[in-house]
Amino acid sequence: MTSDNAAGEAASAGDARRYDQVLDDAAEISKRWLDGVFDRAIPPSSGVEQVKSALGRELQVHGDDPRDVITRLAAEVEPGLMAMQSPRFYGWVIGGTYPAALAADWLVSAWDQNSGMRAVTPGVVAVEELAGEWVVDLLGLPTRAEVGFVTGATMANFVGMSAGRQRVLAQAGWDVNRDGLFGGPRVRFIVGAERHGSVDIAGRYLGLGEPIVIDADDQGRIVVDRLREELARGTGPAIVCLQAGNVHSGAFDDFGAAIAVAHEAGAWVHIDGAFGLWAGATPALRHLTRGYEAADSWATDGHKTLNVPYDCGIAIVSSADAVHEAFGMRANYLQPTETGTDPHERVPELSRRARGVPLWAALSSLGRLGVEQLIDGLASNASVLASGLAELDGVEILNDVVYTQVCMAMPDDARTIAVGQRLRKDGVVLASPSRWRDREVLRFSVSNWATDGAEIAATVAAVRRAIAGRH
């Protein structure tokens, strides 16, 4: 062995030990965070500028030891973190983190596989394909449907609507891949009045312009008669976006009727089900999604109801041809798959981490019965929370609590805002301030697997203190 080789081997061994040490440090820091996250104050105590100053605003000429970097990172960043994994965190429809899903996510980072090509990284692609097949089966969607993994519900909506744009323009005799949008038929982009803003953003990315807005009822459900009238007013390609789980009320559109009306007019139907699509996985709540299997594409998000770490958007499209035509690409340097289709043919990204692996771990650790119990439990806890809040002085529950959302308001907007501010200062509970039905509201999204009866009771007690002006 030459001295150069010996030096190289020694350096490699040293690098391996440095991996061990710094990863051990990160694991210990992570466990300390997780051990305390249920009990710590939920809001951050430091802002962006404070954290930047604490970390040091100038990049040093010489780098620091990796262990020192990780230690400093945790010490200075943690005051700026929100305890989103707390079982009393009800903001923005964000779930917690199942242990198996978190551990799998660590493995995904350690493996560092580009999961875009089936033949190149068969291990993680196999796991993702299983996860996708399980999701389709649990939700009762068509077995032919293809599943792609993206960053979140916004991009899942983008995927479904991209496939829809491809299909409806092709049916109108226009090849958007070859000719672009200019000069082609205008796609009627039709949405309900209470759709989530991510649907509009996806439409903007796709060049669909301002949507045609259909009236919604008092719970945010699209009015099917108005949809029928709008579709009858025009002709040509159309995409209709429906909703599984209104962000304020939790309400679900009448899928059977709305999809039939849209398909009769030749429209592509996409369902935004960021958190509500999972109601279809449990017999107790499946009535909420009745008829949704007849749609053409669906979007959901694993980090919401299923409690998978960020990021894990799930795009489901019934037509393989439509999604492949929208996203497929060929290049000489890419190793083609001999069987099946490559993951990159179903999503916008050619290169991405294996974000479907944590989803597989969550499903595998839960099993079919565990998934049902998780979703039923979230909905049940939302009902218990609504009942407890309704007993408090001055509280009004504004929505029909059919799923996981609870919207409360005080007799006037100023008092509602004040209660929300006191809750945030108290730090025990976080609810999202919002505006719905021309009133200021506090929205509680029951999304965390660890929220139980005791946490619901603690939540009601915190709101009672806030109403009384104590914190």
C-alpha cells in the first residue's frame, strides 16, 4: 500500500466517523425537541431577524466543525420554531408526525436517492409504488389511477389540472405540447366560491386565467344547479374543480350530482381533497365522499390528515395517458424503464427525494384499521371540541361539524380577535384566525394523531381563560 493510498483510506475512515458523530448529535437534538414538543409553548419566541443575527449574518472565510454547526443551528433556530407537532396545535390544517413516518424520512435523507427513474433507484420506487397503490385502494378510487408524489396539495392540484388541461384541449383538437396555449381554445376554469386558494394558484401556473366562480351554500358547498347553468352557457373545453373538505366548515361538495353535470358537458373534474379526501378511507365517514370516485383527478396531502412529515403531496389521476402526456419526457442520458412508467412521468420534477417512503411507513405502521381509527378519531375529537366550546360564554360554532374543522366566533369581531390574541400569548393552544361568512373566526383544525380527550379538555380550558381575559 502506498502512502497516498493509506492517507486516502485514513481520510475516508475519518469522514465516516464524522458522519457518525454529527448524526448522533442530530438524533439527540431531535429527540429532545420531540420529547418536549407536547408541553412547550406553541408560538415561536424569536423572529426571523433575531434568528439571523444569532446565527451570524456573514459567511465565514473558514468553515466550522460539522458538530459545532449542528449544535449552533439547533440552539439558535429552536426559539424561532412553532410547535406544530403539539396536540393542541390547530392551525392551517397541519398534522403531527407519526414515529415510523419520521424515522423513514430520516432514512430517505440518508439514502439520498433520486426517485425519478424506476430502473435507477428500484428500492425507493418500489416503496412509493406500493404506497400509491395502497392509497388508491384505501380511498376506493379506480385501480387504473396513477399516483405521483409532489411537495404539497398546491402541486397535487397542479398535476391533476395539468392532466385535465392536456385532455380537454386534445379533445378540442389542440395539441398544447406542440402549439402552446396562444391561439388555442380558451379552457373554462370553473370553481366553487369557497375553493381553497391553491386551486387558483394552480390555474394561474397553467395559464387558465381567472376562474369562473360558482355560488356556494352556507357551508361552502358548490351549488350544483348554478354549475349546471354555467356549463350550459358556454361550449368548449372545461375543467371543473370540486372540494373534499372546506377549510372552514369541513364540508364536502355533492360529488355524485356535480360530477354527473360536469361530465355531461364534457368537462374534466378535479377534486381538491388536501385533508378531506381521507374521509373516503373509513366506513363511518365515506358518505361524505359518495360519488367522488367518478372524478378524473384528485389531490391530497400526507402531512395533513395522515400525519406524515413535510413534504408529501399526493396527486392521483385516473388517465395514465393524460398525466404522461402532460409530464413525460425522453432524453438519451436517461435510463428508460423496461416495465411500468417512471415516476417523473407523473409529476413536474425530474429529480426529487423519495417523499412517498414516509407515507408507506405511516400506512404500514397503521394498517387499514389504524387508518380508519385515525380519521374517525380526528372527526370525533372535532365534534367533542365543538360541543365543549359551545358551552363557553358567548361562543358560537358557525359550521356544521361533519369532519375535522371547527369555526367559533364571539358575539362581535373585536372579541373574537381578542380571544385569539390571548390564546397565542398564553401559548397552550393555537387556532387560526380567519374570516368566514362575514365574521372574524377562530378556526380549529383537528389534524394531529396525538390529540386525545385530555388535550381537547385542555383546549377548552385555554379558550375559557382567554374569554375571561386571563392567560
